[in-house]
Amino acid sequence: MPDAPAWAAGVCAGLHAAGSRHVVYVPDNPLSHVLRVLGERYADVRTTVATREEEAFGIAAGLYLGGARPTVMLQSSGLGNSLNAITSLLVPYQIPALIVISMRGDAGEWNDAQVPMGRAVRPICDAIGVPHTTIDRADAAEDIVRLTGQSAFGTRTPGACLLARRMTVPSPAPSRERA
Amino acid sequence: MNRLDATRVLIAALAGEPVVASLGHPAYDLVAVRDRPANFYTWGSMGLASSIGLGLAMARPDARVFVVDGDGSLLMNLGSLATIGWVNPRNLVVIVWDNAAYATTGGQDTATAHGADLAAAAKAMGITAAAAVRDERELEAAIGRATASDGPWIIVAKVEESAPTAKPPLDCVFIKQRFMAAIGNPEPATSGTS
């Protein structure tokens, strides 16, 4: 199996450095790299699959109430499924979570059905009071995830890292030379 | 058995165990019986009480975690049963007050009034310790088994409405901080810093 991409290793190092030992998730393709790194290198991180993103945030809230620092991983499409949990549980109770969102619908997207929510992710996060930082370079991933987690758990506010599709699904530019 | 009486049976069986309450009438009856610091009242996030309980049970394997859910709420998050069946936490007890109605919103029927069986659904999702109870004696016995043996437990208690009049504290952060302190992991931000 090829080595995991550097951005995925950075996400794992960052969440671990922020003290998170529980990752609750609904999978998508790029996130599979993160899950593989966690499985291979982070035996102390427990991963739990939820059937739906809203459920993942409920589990994360319970983990926090029990003294843990939860990470929730989802695809941008699942943010829509999460809104009632974030706005009526995490935000009013000041229950933090480190949120890692694999973006669809941004540059490079081919699927029409991913575009509207992809376009809406940032305005939605702003509207509901969830700070967010976009990660589009692998060498920044560890720092941004770690700092987002530190701010989230330090200020008791959920905080999101958005993984840009052009980082997670690299697409080499076509050669300018004629074959 | 109405839901308030059933809630009394539960609280009488508990010491300091955490109880996570679904919003609306399950939370209202819980506070009416006793406003325990180890009660976590939700004011929103319908459907997620069992998920919150699952996360708490995972973080605190040393504690036996109780959830009081409603039939309408659990129907909103049936996937939670599949996740609980998979994670299989021995220390989680989910009690569903099944009045076959959305009582908090005016008494509209839920699917359990028309054949949906939540205890059977739990069993189908791999939760073997699932029980349906119809009176206080059966409920007390089921809670006794759930306290003495490994779960996860799903206890579906058929109840009548009890027209609750009490409501939990309104301050969500107060509810959280009091709860976390009561169960032995106070929120770090509530103590002094060095």
C-alpha cells in the first residue's frame, strides 16, 4: 500500500497533539487516509463510526461530558445533517469538538450534487458561530489542526478545519507538451 | 404506569449514576422527581440522548450511564441502535418512555402507536439485553437486572402521559458544569489556574 499522503499524517499528528483520543466519523474517500494513519500509528486513538453526522456530534458531546476531547470527521455534505446537533447542543452548552471536514464542491469538483453544500459550508459555519480554517497545503495541516483543537477545547467552542479538495484529491495538470 | 411514576421508579433505584434526558417531557418528569446534579437535561438536539449516553459511556467505562429517551426521539435517530449494538458498551442503559405519541408537541401519534416495536428494533441491531415492560413492577425488575449485569441495555417502558409541570434549569452551561462536576470529571475551565 502506498504511503499515506502528508496532509493525512499531519491531520493525525495535529489532533493527537491537541489531546484528542476519540475520533467519531462518517467516512469519505479522503478521510480514509486519515483513518488508515490513525490505525497504523496511533494505537491510543479510538475511532467510532456513526450512521449519520448528527449522531456523531451527539456521541462527541457525550465524550466531552465524560472528560474526553472529541474529534468529529465528516464530509462537507454531512454538515447539513449536523446542524441541529451543533446549534442546539454543542453551541448553547459550550461543548467543544475538533471538527475535520473533507470538502467537496470546491475547486476540482465534478459532481453537481456536491456543489451547493460545498459552497455553503463557510457561510453556515460563520452563521452558527463555528470558527473555521481552510487547509490547502499539506505542510500546514498539523499546525492548523493542533491549533484549532487547542482553541476549541480551551475556549469551549466547536472549531472546524476544512480540508480543501485540491489538497486531498491531487490532480496533476495535464502536460503542455503534445504527446 | 404514567411516565412520572415510571421516572420515580428509576430515580429510586439510582445512587449517583449519570442520567441523560431527552428534551421535553422526559426531562420535565426527571426534574419533577428530583433535580439531581448528575442529571443532564437536553433542551434541544431531539433524537440524540442515546448518542450522548453512548459517548459518555465510552469516556467513562467506570460509570453506569442511564438515558431517558422518548419513542419519538429514538425514532428520529434509529441509527443510534446500530451504533450502540456495534460499540457494545457494557455500562449503558437506555430507557425509552414509550407513550406512542409526540406528547411534547400536542400528542400526535408516533409509529409505535401503529406497530413499530423499539425493543425488537434494538434486538435486530445486536443489542441482546432489550426488554419491554408494562408496569412499575416489571420496570423495577428490569432496572435491577440492568444495574447488576452487563449491557448495553434497552428498556422500552410503555407509559401513559403524565402532564408534567416542572421544567429543568434553563442555563445550558450551568447544566453541563454541574453535571460534569457531579460525575467526577469537572470541566477544566471551572477550576483555578496556575
